Amino acid sequence: MACVIQLGTDAFCRKFLTRRNDPAGRLYDQMTQAARSGKANIVEGSARSGTSKETEMKLTDVARASLSELSSDYEMWLLGKGVVPWHMDSEEAKKVLRIRFDEPHYGNDWVHDSCVHVLSQHNKFEKWLKSDDDIAAANCLLLLVRRCIYMLYKQISRQVREFEQGGGFREKLTQLRVDRKMRKSDAPSCPLCGCVMYLRKAATGRNPGTEFWGCSNYPACKGSVNIQ
């Protein structure tokens, strides 16, 4: 979807932005770069998912923010024409929103197959994206951008859940180093959950700095054992 948005935005800017309405070319740069950033950060975030869930979440959020900026540009384009975006319940909006993207089926040449897939999905919206009516094109792209932003919000929520459950490769390596540093050969097992315990120091309370055994599964488990 982000690829379709980038292709559509590039074509929109080439066709409708001129020296008269964009004399310095700033809007052209802003819109095309926002569309590219939306797609590129989704790609990079996906590539980093195997090593760092934290980085994946940050890049996905950058993609969402870039597309939100692009959404604002299309809104202002329509307002500058003296019209408001299509209402979600309008017949034209429903025609766009009823179009569903096909599931990708890639073979061993995934670069070729993915590009074929992107173009086939882009062509589903050619009635609006290849139109000489800038208002129709802007409305169609605005709906696609809003749809993609919604999907990214859902993706970020899923990424947060996955991060909470175990993080990525980098986070697991960091936790492994912490575990090795804090684990002692004579550490007892947690009386509540049975996990290994770490040697910790009290930060507050009556005796700050006092050492005690704390569950390695903290804060999920708050088991502790006093050092005799």
C-alpha cells in the first residue's frame, strides 16, 4: 500500500505541481519525500525486525509520522481548491475503500514478483490516480494514506506486544549479558516462581544499599530472599 501511495504521489506532483502553484518546488520535495519516507521506513523496519524490535518500532513510527505529514498536504491541497475531502460515507469514497489489495504470492524471484504485484495493485486505482482531475486524485490518495496510517497503528501495537514478550535479537543479547553479570553461582531459586535470583541492592526503605536476592523475573514476579 505504501508503494502505491509513493507511485501515486510522484505522479500527482509531476502532473499538478507547477511553477505557478509551487514556484520554489518545496511542496513537490515535501510530498514526494514524505511518501518515500513512509515506504522506506516500513521496509527498513521490517529488515531490522530480526535483530531489534525496538528499532523496528521506531522506524514503523517514523513511517506513520511521514504519512501523517503527507495526509496533511493532501488535505491542504483540497482546502486550497475550496473543497473538503470526500466524506467516508460518500459514494466516491466507498468506491475507493471497497477495493481490496490482493495477497502477495512470490516465487524465487521475489524482487520481480513484488514489483509485478505492486503495479497490479496500483492499477486498481488508476481511475483516480491517472485522472486529470486533481481533486479526485488527491481524495483517492488521501483515503489510501489514511488507510495505511491505520494499519501502521495496528502494526505498532502488535510490535509492542512482541517486544514485551521477548524483544529482538539485540535486546536478548543485552539481557543475556545482564544475566551473566548479575547471576551468582550460589544464587537461590525464587520461592514464588522458581526462577533464578539476582543479587540486588535496596534503593529505598529503612536500609538503602542493603543486599538481597531478587527474582530475575521482576517486575512480573516480586519474590525476594534476605541474605543471612
